[in-house]
Amino acid sequence: MNCRWLVLILCLLTQLIWADPTPEDPVTSRQVNTPDGVAIYCSNRLGNDMTVTLEFTRSDNVVASPHFPCTTTIPGHSEVKMATLRKADPDTNWTYYYMYFWNFGSVHARHDDSVVYSLPYASGQTLKVIQGFHGKFSHRGDDEYAIDFSHPEGTPVLAAREGTVVHIEERYSVGAAEEYYRSRVNVLRVLHSDGTIGEYDHFRSDGIVVEPGQWVKRGQLIGYSGHTGFATGPHLHFVVYGAKDGHSRKSYPIRFWVEGSSEPVELIQAQIYTAPRTE
Ligand SMILES: [Zn+2]
């Protein structure tokens, strides 16, 4: 989960206690004093939409507008005023603690179901779907429509759909099926024309060959698979989603072109599929 604490305590003497955001956080928040309270601004340092949710963990004598929790999608490289806070009773002290959570993508994304995806590996190559939609190991909730392909370590990963690279992480070198590794994954996110994001996970260390801001074509080499993050072994996890709020996302069922079928297919767990040779 992506979040930061911001703590503000106002007593008779004003005291500010902040948890410093790290420079790498895609979203940061700041407060500006107003004549009757404070305004909370959130800024997005990345080039793509980020969806942010503000929540109180404690609020005494506070009126928030809009009511918390509140969610906004912030366009790339911009800052928005997300909320204003004021005292309910101006003559009494107030105390509040809030957190903000962020997610990649927009709440306005809607998947174009006419799009058929390409298998994310080389033409003519055959790999297995080791976990499909609603897979029992980890494809639940936000990731209910994710697919795991059996890419061995170092297998070329190809873009399943064209779009703009909006985020990469490739610093990690190890993985395991332990909670500690869930956020320590090498990942590539591509923004599609319908506002959804295609996420490719578990690349090997320094295993991504494209850069943020770069347009990638369907079938283009984007990196090499590996075993980083929450995973029992090397594979490629692929999921297409839009944001629901700062906590969660909505993934979409997708279909693929596969060798031997003239119709798009929904991939089935434990089946093998060959990438079409004619593409
Ligand atoms: Zn997976």
C-alpha cells in the first residue's frame, strides 16, 4: 500500500509535526494556512494521472470539505487543492491526523473491450499460464484479472499493447513468496489510450530496456523477466487496470491473440499458448 502520514496537531500554541515524504514518492502533500483553517494540496511529480485518497485517522473539532475520505485523480506534473479544513467550533482547540494514499492511473479510465492483446513474448514462443484470472495463489481483489506467464529468468518480455511508459522500477534483485517482497518488485507501467494501465511485474535487476515517457509499440521488447518481488519463482505477471481510489484498483478481463485461433481467447490457467508466428 502506498501512503504517507501527515500529522498536524494544533493546540493553543501551534505545533507542526511532519513525517517527511521521501524524494521518490510520486505524490506529496502540503498544507497552506487559510483565514479560517488550512487547505490541503497534493502534487503529482510523475507525468501520468495518479489517484489520491485523503483519510483522517483522528479528527476532533474539524470540518472537512469535501468530507473525508475524499478521492481525486491528479493529472501528471500538477498540484491540486484536495480539501479545506476548519474548526467546527472556532473557539475550541482542534486536532487532526490524516494520511494520504496513492495509486497509479485514473478513476475515469474505462477499458476498451474491443482491444485484443498480444502475448508478451516472442513470436513462435510457447509459454504456460501458471496463474490465470481469479487464481488462488494471489489473483484476488485488485489483481483478480491478472495473468502469470511462465517466463524463465531472462526471457524477453514484449509489450502486449501499445502505449506510453509511465513508470519503471528495476532496482531489486531478489524475490520470494513473503510479504516483505510485495513492494520490492521490478515493474513497468504502460498507459493505454483508454486511460487504463498495463502493469508488467517481476523483471530481473536492471532488466527494463525502455524509459518513462517513451512510446512503445505492441510487440516491442520492453525488458527481461526475472524473480523479484512477491513470487515463488521467475515469471511475468501482467494486469490491466484503472484506479478505484488511493487504496485499490479495478482490473479488467482481457483477451489475447494466440497461435491456432482466429478468434481472441481468454487465457486459461495451466494451458500453454504460442504467440502467433505471423505478427
Ligand atoms: Zn500474478
